[in-house]
Amino acid sequence: MFSQAAADAMRAVLDDAWYLDQPEDIATYSYDGFLPEFTPDAILVPENAEQIARIMKIANKDKINIIPRGAGTNICGSSVAREGGVIMAFHRMNKILEIDRESMCAVVQPGVVNGDLQKKVAQYDLMYPPDPASMFVSTIGGNVSLNAGGPRGVKYGVTRDYLLGLKVVLPSGEIIKTGGKTLKNVSGYDLTRLLCGSEGTLGIFTEITLRLVPLPSAKTTLQAAYGDLDDAATTVTAIMAAGMVPTTLELMDRTVLDVISDYGGAQFNSDAEALLLIEVDGDEDLVNKQGERIEALCREKGAIAVERAHTPEEADKLWQARRTAFGAVASVRPNCIVEDATVPVKKLPDIIRKVVELTRKYDLQIAVLAHAGDGNLHPLIMTDLRDQEEMGRVDQMLEELCEAAIQMGGTLSGEHGIGIAKARFMNMEFSETSLDLMRGIKRVFDPNNILNPGSFL
Amino acid sequence: MPMDLISAEFDQCIKCGLCLANCPVSHELFLEKYTPRGKIQLARAYGRGEAAITDHFRDIFSTCVLCGACSVTCPSGVDLTKVFTHMRREITEKKGISPSMKPAVESLMIHHNISREDNEERGDWREDMKDLPDHRYEKPTAKVVYFVGCVASFFPMAQTIPQNMVRILSAANVDFTILGGEEWCCGFPLMGAGAGDRMDKFVRHNVEKVRSLKAESIVFSCPSCYRMWREHYPDDIKLFHSTQFIEQLINENTLSFNELPWSVTYHDPCDLGRNGGEYDAPRKILNAIPGLELVEMENIRAKSVCCGGGGNLEMTDPALSSKLAHGKIAEIRETGAKTVVTACQQCVRTIKGRVRREKMDLEVMDISTVVARALLNV
């Protein structure tokens, strides 16, 4: 399918230098942050929408698969050449085109790194809220493709909530624009949101317009330890019920705390079954008042210890446990799989108990981190990919966990994506009718199925 | 070298890509093969027999400053620089020394220094010192050996470092000596060139000379020499980086400083900070100087960005090395400080070289220069 003529034509579009097919390139674009690896035929590094359009025309004619890839940090396998084809990488399209202070938005190319944008807009006293853990590496194009979230999601929402418009190259090579710089826009179908989270299956983003918000001037950080998981969960709902929406509501279970201690990190109250890290932002008076109220609420709901930071250094100390958590857990066994099932906030204790139950049932090692404010659970499965028998148990556990999450009114994935990781579970969440609708949408955009085929549909 | 020595490292890699965040080379070259994650995966492919050592493969592993920023970022605790150093050695064993490193390695084996000059010239930095004592700092025995290092010995741009170090040590009445023409390269460039197996004679020679002087400790103004001794030399001699030794002198109230009304920023050298664990001594020294204001850069301590002078990159890819230096200087200038202080002769040489070429108004100095100025007004 990938003929020499097509390869030469693509090479010509990219002036040779940015068409890569040396063994070292093929090997290093065969993976992303997920487990399975697939060898692409070549890697294309275009510079602009026009080049992409020309490439898409060649690909569409010869039915060559194109797999868009940002920084390859996704952990669902959404940027690998599962059915062969070429990887399209956006390293050269990494410019922030405009920061419009008055309209509070930014226009960027897809290869801009999230963290670089954050830093840039902060100079204008503005903030781009989505903050996935990969933010210092992952690109805005990838973030939009995966509809990335982050810890701040509880207050600020996810990528979708900040995406105003797109310039997109379709598989046909035609270029379209969706949305614009306006916050309000109800004209026609919302193609912008349809494309957001489409995991590279519908079109290639070449310009992205993002909404920005004022940068908060202050924050307050608290940490509360609980002897009972339910008390931690009740605190979360009580804080919200009291009219406060923290930016951070991170929960760590006993296993995480033990691993951190073993890792040489902080020691925690030996009676603690769960630890909550809470942060609120806003202007100084407000966050101080909220800090006091939250501290009182934590105690009222049964916290056995509460600490409130009064200086940035103290806040940093409280964050230390959360920051160490993933590294500490990841170093216990050779591999660590980060799960992503998500449930309505009030079901959080139920799903955590389910994880504990499944951990015992399948004799696994699992620690639980959760963005407790939005019910987004991150069970960290400590395992060894080389142990096929154990991986079989991991698979069974995942299936049961996903079923449980959906029964509780939740979803397969809160923020990591479906990709090839959870494609097999899609029928748990969607009826055949819904899936058919999605397949139909895919056909409208990409009749020849050349964009990231073999992904979730 | 057997690959199973490092397979535990790349098997631990979860391919998350977080190591890309602080890699200065990735920021310039973008392509995955040049990123730390990419190199780890190439090492893994090679270990499995799925990749061959081509010229391009060798160049990829040369395209790294071995700064260690990736290792400290890795959430899985992979020691990436260990893999990269090992791969350089594997490549050299299988394919020979890289052409760009060959002259340097050959010179080292003959002259025992990196500059292709007669090793007897190692002490020439003393020539224009007006205050040179009769013993010319070469004594038959001494408590402390001051190990000058190749860069400070041979490159005029860095020769003020030993000149000022001996002044400081003398002012504090330290019983010290240098090795003069008997100081040989510590072996660091050989490690970087994947030729660590040729290091033995350097280690043996240097250890023998230091022992013959009955010295108890060695002071290094080069963080890389200091690191080599810590990691590859016998451990029966106390080792100090110059900043640690000077800090100790300050704590003993041996040094008293005049006021220096300067605003400076400090660049953490990779081999002193990240790879040596010493972030505080240089900052304590700077803060001990009255009137001196230390303005920190955005990325400091473990997050400090390499100046471009590491990993033999200036020999294998001088243009890229210059780009990294350019980036470092941009970060330095954001502080508004007119002077950047560091504690490494190679960093001084790399940053100063770039500053001169770009004709910028920025002073670049080793911390010994600042201390000597505050101590003796030189």
C-alpha cells in the first residue's frame, strides 16, 4: 500500500529533510506512553497546514494510514501505527501565534508544549487551566486530541472547556475552520467539541484557539489525614456543598502512604487510611477565609490531623507527598500501569473499596491516587509486564473495574483516553446504536479510514 | 561490556516521556531519537539485537551532554546517564572511537592532557603571577593537594581559576601543593568518549603522586575531576570541591571578606550539583560576601540547565554545544544580573566563549575569582 511513488511524493512535499525513515527514527516513533509498540513505515514532520494538506491528498488517494503524534506521552496507545502507516509529528509547528489579552484567548500551533504556553500567558497575568501531569512535555495538539484533564479539573474543567476553535486538515486534504475567538458560539453543530478528544481519528489540527482566564493571585494549601476513607470522601462533598470549589482535591490511600514512607519520603500518621491534599485559589482574602473554613470542615468530618500552609515553602512541603507518590509507586515493581476509571463524586468511596476488593481477589499490588473532587480515580497497578500470568490477572481486574465504574454511572476513562488500551471495553459504556453513530461520523470525515485506524472504533 | 549490566535500567522505563521536559538537547533537536526516552529505547532495541551500531546510531549517543537532567526527572528511577555512558563504551568497543573524538583521545594517551600540549606546560598559568612564591606551589609534601584540572591549566580563558585558588589557599594558610607536570588528566573525557577502559594508567599515576606527597585531601576546582575521583578512584583520600573547601574555611573564620556590591546569578554546574549533590556550598559562599546580591535563575539546583559544555559535545557537535550555551545565556540574562558566577572551569569556558562571540555585556566568572576579589581585592 505504501508505494515508493507515494513515499517519494511525500518526501518531495517535505523537502527531503523532514521525511524520516532511518532505522533509528522508525524505532523511536514506534511507541508512546502505553505498552504495545508498532513499527511505522516513515515519519513526517510538516511545517504548515499547506504541506499537511498535500500529504493528506497523497495518503487519501493511496490509502496510506496517517497517525498524528504530539509528544507521545499519552498512556492509551493513541499515537502508534497499529495498522502500519506513517507517523505525523508536529515538532516544527510549535509556535504561539497570538495572545489576545482583550479577548482572553491564545492561538497556537499544535506542537506547542502545554507548559510553555502556561509560562507565556502567565506573563500577561493569564492562565491556561488544563494541567495534565505531562504538561511540561505534552503538546496542545495532543491535549486537544485526548481532551486532556489534570488536577485543576475540579474547579476549571478540562481541555474541552478551553477550546474555542480549530483549523483542521481533513483526510481529503481540505482545510476547514471551526469555532473562533468567541466564548459563545451556537452556530451549527459543534464541530470543535466533536474534534476535541477524537484521538487523531477525524482530522489534523493545525491551529488551535484557546480560552484563557485571569491568573489567580493567591492560593492556600491544606493536608488532612483520615482514619476512615468515607470521612475523606464526605469532606470532599461537604466542601463543595459549602459553596467552595478547590483547584485541587487529591486523595492518596494507605498503600500510597506506605510506599512513600518506604521510599524514604514523609512518614504519616499510622492510623491514616487516606490523605487529602486540598488547594484553593483566588484573591488573598478569599483564599485565607476559605482555608479556615476548609480546615474546620475537615475536622468536623473526622480528620485525625489537619495541616494548613501559611507560606509557599510550607505549601511546597504539603505537596511533597503527592509529588513523590507516582515515582515512589512506580519504583516498587518493574512496571506501573495508571488506570483511569471515573465515577460520580459521591461514588468515590465505593469505587476505591472495589479496587481494594479486586486487588485481593486477583492478588495484585495496587495503590490508589484520585482526583477526588471529580471522581477521577487513578489506581496505580504495580506489576511486571514480563510476567504473562500476572498480566492475565491484571487484565481481568481491569475489566471488572471498568464494569463497576460504569455500573456506578461512571466512565471507562476520565482523562487518559481510550486508544487501544480500552477499545475492547467500549461496548460496556456504549450501545451498538451509539457506536454505530460514532462509526458513521468517522466515515463522514474519513471515508477511507486512513486517520489513526485501529484506534477506539 | 555486557548489556545485561544496564538492561535493568531500560526495562524500568515506562516510556512516559517526562524526561523530555528538562533535556536541553531535546529542546533543540526535537526528534524522538535525540530525546532521553528515545535513546533509552534505542539502547533497549540494541540490547535485544534489533538495532545495529551504524554511524548514525553512534552520532545519536554522542548527541548528549550527559548532564543528568533526565535521570533526576524520571519517575521510575531509571539512571539514564548510566545507560548513555555504557552505550558510548559499547559503541567504542564495537566500532572504535568516534572520528570527532579520536584526536582528543590519542592526545590524552600521549600527553596526558586534553590540549595536545606537553604536560610540562600544565603549570604555565603561574608565569604571569607577580605574587608567585619561590616554591611555585610545588612542595615535596603537603596536607592538601590542589588538583588544577586540564581546562584551567591549558585554556587561557580559565587560567585565572588556579591563579585565584592558590591565592585563596595561601591567604588561609593552607598547607597545599599542586602536582605541576605530574598531574595527569583525571580520565573524564575518556569516559565520555566510551574509552573508560583506557583510564587505568591515569588513575594509577595520579593516585601514586598524591600518596607520595603524604596528602590527606585533594581540592578540585573542576567538578568533573571531583566526580571522577569520587566515582572511579580509591576512597582513602578526602575529596573536596573548591566550593566545599572554601565554605569550610569560611566556617572556621579563616577568611574575611571585603564588601562587594555586585548583583550576580549562579549557574549550577551539572557535575557539581546534580551529579555531585552540592548545591549549597557555592550559595553559602556568595551569601557570606557582604554587599553581594544573589539573584537566582528560573531553573536552579537539580533543574539547572547544562551550559552546553558537557558530554564532549563541543568536540562531537560544536554547533549544538553553542546553541545550548546561547540558551543558557538567555536564561542568565533574564535575571538582570550583570555577572554570572559558576564553579566549573568548563562552564566558564563554554559560557564566556559564547558571550564573547555574541559580544554581550555579561561578566562570566568562576567562584574563585569572586572570592579572591572579596578577600584580597585582586
